[in-house]
Amino acid sequence: MDHATVVVSGTKIADEIGTGRSEVWRLIQQLRSLGVDVAGHPATGYQLRAVPDLLLADVLAPLIKGTIFQHIHHYYKVGSTNSAAMEAAASGAPEGSVFLAEEQTAGRGRGANAWHSARSAGIYCSVVLRPNLPPSEALILSLAAGLAVHAAIQEIDARINPDLKWPNDLLVGGKKFCGILTEMNAEATRVRFAVVGIGINVNDPRFPEDLRDVATSLQLASGSEWSRVELAAALLKSLHREYRHLLIKPNARESILHRFAEHSSYVCGCKVRIEENGGFEAVTEGLDARGFLQVRTPQGLRTVLSGTVRAM
Ligand code: BTN
């Protein structure tokens, strides 16, 4: 990536990649259609106007050295990075494999929800983990991922202090900018592998009509553009830290639960409606030892195992 913005002739590029100048022209047009800002034409040579903020493996790898995330797969366009990661993991992809996309055409959220995945505006990232956990304890991975996103954002702009909404959303100014979808392949007593998928709205300047009232991006919240590369690197480093601690530190689980509650206005004393079993109203009373939400109802204390939680 050094000297990335110098002018290079079409002939030189053609020689280096072993093709002809017309093929180079075709490839340049393809890059432009993917949003890469390339100036010039065959007669004058080509020049990157700016190093694009693309989540390329070659760009990210040096920034996340020493983490478990050593196998990075980058797509310009993919259906869903979670689906790509689940398939790869089932075929033996190692722990720490990362799947990143500039654009998802079938980004998935929890339940039947879709995840809006505009091209090069957000971070769409899925990682393969192979923790030694029973499936009943896998929720802690989602909570740890939420904390990792929180830490990465604070590292880059301490003015943005996201609110963690149990179990897997991050909000700023009451609107969601990040969602986490953890999926797994498990036996009854053992997780074979888990895929933690993280979607962050980073530089979306606006949202479709149906999302406008509920969704935001870091750019909209902070008033300035973010480097997706810098944020993705910070995220993978903090995810690495959380995950290592979870595997090796005896009190990591308690620490995750404690810190999640600390950064969440939802976990304690919040009047909510739980869209589960027909829906009911309750007041939140903290997390249990596995990370499930406890709520107080007129009938007593209940544990929320799934379902959407809405503040009232
Ligand atoms: C939610 O809020 O319901 C979870 C959204 C998770 C979206 C991310 S984007 C990267 C990964 N790939 C997907 O298809 N989904 C997750």
C-alpha cells in the first residue's frame, strides 16, 4: 500500500499482472463500479485518487498481528458473511477465520429480520470461533462481542458512548447502529463452532424510509466520517482480548456480565415489553450467570431466553 496514489501506466499494470491493456481498462472500470476512485485513462495512465477505505486482507492483517484473526476473507459483494463463515466453518475453517464484505445482498439479523448492508458504508464482519462451551452458555459470546464493539468505538472517538441493549444491539441517541448475530453448530453438550456476525452502520449518510426512525450510523451520530479500516482493526483487537480472557481468565464471565450491565441502560430498572410468549410487560432486574435477562413481573421474577426487548 506504500506509494498507492502514484500514476501508473496501463502498460506497466498489464505487464505486472500478465494481461493486455484492454483487460486493464476493463478491470479499472470494474473497480470504479465498485466505488474505487481511479483517475485517468489508457493514454495517461491510472491513479488512485485516495487509498480506498476497503477492508482488504492485506490492509487489515498488519494492523491485527498477534490476534487469533489470521485468516481474513474479503468480499466486494456476498449474500451474508455469516452464511459464508458458517459454510467455511462446517468445512473446517480454523478458529479466527474472519469474513468481511463491502456489501451484503442478503444480510441477516435475528429472527426473520434482514440487515441493511449498503456498499462500503458499514462493517459487515463474521468470525469463526471454536470455544469449549456447552450451547446453553454461548450467549456470553454475543455479550462479549457487544463489549468489544463498545471498546473499539470508545478507542476511536471517546465522545461516542454507545448504549448496549440486551442481548445484541448497540444504540446511540436511542437509535441502533450495530447488531450482532451469533449462530452455532452444536451437539447437545458441546459447541462445535460459533459464528459471531457483527454489523455496524459506519458512514451511512441516510437510511431507507422504514429504518429512518430507528437506525443511525456513527457518521450521523458524530458528524464526521470514520475510517472503516481503523474501526475494523480496533474491533478485531478488542474481540480478541475479550475472547482470550473468556477462555483463560477464571473471572472473565463475571467481568463481561458486570461490564455489559455497566454500559447498558436496559439491564436494570428499565420498564420493558418483552415480545415473547404473546408479549408481556416487566421491569428489568439484571443478568443471570449465563447472561440471560431477568425481569420482574407481577407474578414474580422471570428469565427472558429470547424475544425482543422494547423499552417503554
Ligand atoms: C440484528 O441486529 O438482528 C443482528 C444483525 C447482524 C448483522 C451482521 S452483518 C455481518 C453478519 N452477516 C449477516 O448476515 N449478519 C451479520
